[in-house]
Amino acid sequence: MAILAINGAGVIGRAAAREILFRSYDRRRPPSSFIREKPPMVGLINDPAFADPAALKRHIVRGAKDRSDRQLLRDILAVNDGGFVAHEPQSFLSLGSAAGEPSGIFVTGFKSPQQLAEAYARLKEKDPNLVVIDCSRFAAEDPAFAQAHLEAGATRLVISAVAKKSDITVVYGANHEDLRPEHRVIADGSCTTNCISLPLSVIERAFGVKGGFMLTVHAVTTEQFIYDVPNADERKGRSLFNLIPTTTGAAKAVGDIVKSLKGKLDGFALRVPLFNGSIAITVLNPEKPVTTEELRTALKNAAETNLKGVMAYSSEKLVLEDVVIDHADVASVVDEQFTFVMGGMIVLTTWYNNIDGFTANLINLVEAVARLEVSAGRA
């Protein structure tokens, strides 16, 4: 059983903790095809803002999308002096399920990875292949911060964002087969990168892409504020209660995932005052002639076969609420009605739950990273 550590318990960090707990304990959910016989467990959550386990538990529970998920988390997590003990939910035990050994989760409030060396050493006694998920933004912005996790004892680091420096950027389902044992710092890219790179990998293989443009209508992010604030980018400094055009690196980042698309895509974002849920419209110039039927068939087949559980294909008349609630387990949802070919150009419309859907695919990646061999001397 792989033991994971999470650094940073913000929006994505707490979602990562929930996703891992649900995969291990929530038998209402169908088992993922990406889960090993024994799913990985959270062994440590570190965040200076949530050093108190009781406060961290409330924070994790409050982020759940509905009442039943909140209650399940309250049932699973019991607070102790050093963190949590994760138990089998009583609702399952009452049905005659065998009780598994409770899993301990350390809770710490350190600011620097160097301070985590002792905690990492304790976790590696259970599994020498220690994968740390950094959701703090610091590892993404500062390569030295990322390296400090490795120096403190992490075998590998997965960054839940686009990183300034990493050994590889991976979106599970699009290019995870490129992972190698020598990759120690792995970036997952953004929620938008995950959303568009999955269907684009299908389209590129089937029809080729000469170039394209992407527009995403995106929910608010943690860098935005209620009131106008000073910002080098004036638009980003405006109140979140606006429709705000802004830059995004997601389209260009797809070139790091699907190498043949490097330099062929660009785009921008419209920030809107919504808590969660986004939609991306991508217009592509294909290399081969393609019909609407051929395009939809290729995407639907991929969603039902090799990308099942990662990308969905929907013929329903979706609105944002449906995506946030019903498709919280996938990184991308192709909207059939608004995916078509016009004048030889491909119009691709994809929805995404930019918190839970993105995080679900992040944990798919983490599980793949945890399966990599440990090089000699790095255990």
C-alpha cells in the first residue's frame, strides 16, 4: 500500500485528501480502473494554516460537494493528538463489512519542506516509495522549494499545477505512458490543461491538427479578490464580480503534453463569478478532412474505452450544475451538441469540474507515479 503526503490543504489539497479517502473507503463509488488492489493512503497533511487536526477536519469536510459526502468524511476521520485516524465508516461495518486496520494521518503545520524530514522518514518506514503531492503553489513557482521536498526524503514530487521547472508535465490519459523511473518532479498542469489535452490527444491521433485557438469560461480562482486590488495585470486585479478577460497558459501547455501540438495552440480565459465549473471552446484546423460524425465517433469511442473514467462524452443537454455534480470524477466532458465540424474547422466544446474533476485525475496520476520503480539509493 502506497503512503502519500500532501503539502498544502487549500482548495486542491483538501480535495486530494477527500479523493484518496473516498477511493479507499466509499463503497458507493464504483472502483476505478486505475486503482491498484490496495489504493494509496494519505499518511501526512501539512499546512501552516491548518496545524490543528480538528480545524483541518472541518476544512476537509466543508469542501465536499453534498451532504452525504460530508457525513461520510465525518464518519471516516477521527481526530487524535497528532492528526487523524481513518476508520471504516460505521455504515459499512453495520452491514457486516470486515473492519480494516485504521490508518493514521499525521497533521503538521510546517512552512518549509526541510522541516518535514522527520515526518517523511516515519512514512518511509511503511513504504520507501514516498510520493508527495504539493498543492501549495510554492513548488510550482519555486524550483528550489520543489527540490527541498526531495532533499527532505520524498522519493517523488507531484505538483498540482503548471510548474516553472519539472522533469515532465503529465496529464493522466493523455501522456502518462511517458512516465519513467528517473522522473522525480512531475507537474500535472492546470485544470484547463487536463480538460483540453485529453480530447485533443484523440483528435491529433485521428485527424492531425495544424493549429487552433481555445477560449475557456472559468470559475473564480484563489488569486482573485472581492474588491479591486493593485495588480501588475490590471484586469486580474479587478473585483471577482466581473466578467474578466485574462491570459491563460493552458492552450500552450498542451504542447508539453501532446508534443506534436507544441506551438500550434493559443487562447485566453474569461473569469466569471462562479464558485466551480468551467467550459472550454476550442477551434481547430485539422490536417485531414473530417466530418462531424467522424469527430464525434472518435471522441465517444475514446471516452468509452481507453479514456473511460478520465474523459466523458455526453449527448445530454448539460448545464454547469450537471457537470459539477454528475461529472465530478472526470477531468473533461465532451458536449456532443456543441462539438461539430463547420467549413472544415473543428469546434470542440468541453466542460470540467475544475476542483473535483481535476483532482480525480491528479490522483490517477499520483497512483501511476507511485507504481514507478524506485531507483537505487533513492528509497
